[in-house]
Amino acid sequence: MAETGLPPGWEVRHSNSKNLPYYFNPMTKESRWEPPANTDTEKLKIYMAHHHTTPAVHPGMYGQGEGKIRCSHLLIKHRDSRRPSSWREAQITRTKEEAIQILRAHEQRIKSGEVSLGDIAISESDCSSARKKGDLGFFGRGEMQKEFEEAAFALQPGQVSGIIETASGVHLIERVQ
């Protein structure tokens, strides 16, 4: 395995359309958003944090439409999530209860001021937005899962939600703007 932690033949590439990294095997021409089987996920986490993390987005970088808000989030998936795999793990086997425990520990560190949600999201979020410190950009009503949207719109800028459950997994949401 190379420094990426990916199995032989696999490499990390960057999608211009989505502005996100993905995994590609030039021999088989297979591409995927989640790491292939037999990936050393610890090595991959370190590689991605060093090579595929974008700097924090500056306010005003993307246009804000009428009635839109901007949030970052930290997602922890579990085996009952709608897609139980991520850039960190090809197959997620933890229970929902274990995912909530992991998120509670992150929540404590954020609330204590020890670390920001974005800094944790880079290496621990199961969402591809991890590369952007969890930044989801601007979105309006009807663009996110109902539970996520309700929690996000209830926050004031700078506030972090409690644990929110959706079909994707469990989240902490930080309203940016």
C-alpha cells in the first residue's frame, strides 16, 4: 500500500464537477466516492487531511440566495444509515448507539472550546464535505433532509446543534451564516 492506504492500483483523483476527491483504478477504469475494499483507513485519513483538504471557505465566496443559510456539519454514519460507507470506511459496521457515543464525545470537545466542529470534521466526518471542514455551502428550505433542515434553520449564526438523526446518520450542525 502506498502512502494513501489504498490497495494496489487505486489512486486518489479530484472531480472538477463536484470539487471533491474520489478513488480511481486506471487498470479497471473503476471510479467510486467511497474507498475500495482493503483500504488502510487510518493511512487514508492522514493522507486526505494533508493532500485533499481545502482551506476554510471565506464568507461571500459563494453567492447567498434569498432565504438561504450556510452550515457546516459533522456526520457519523452507522450500519443502519441509508448508505453505510464513506470516504473513511468502505463498510461501516458500528451501531447507531455507537455513532451517537462518538458524536457526543466530539460535541463535548466542541462545547469546551478545545476544538472547532470544522477541525474535527476534516478527519472524522463520514461526509465528503469533510475536505471542506464540513462546509455544505448555502442551502434553502427543501434542499436537505427534513430533520436536518429543521435543526439548521432553528440555529442562529455561530450556534451548534445538539445531535440530529437523519437517514444519513447522526449529525452536529453549525450554522455559519
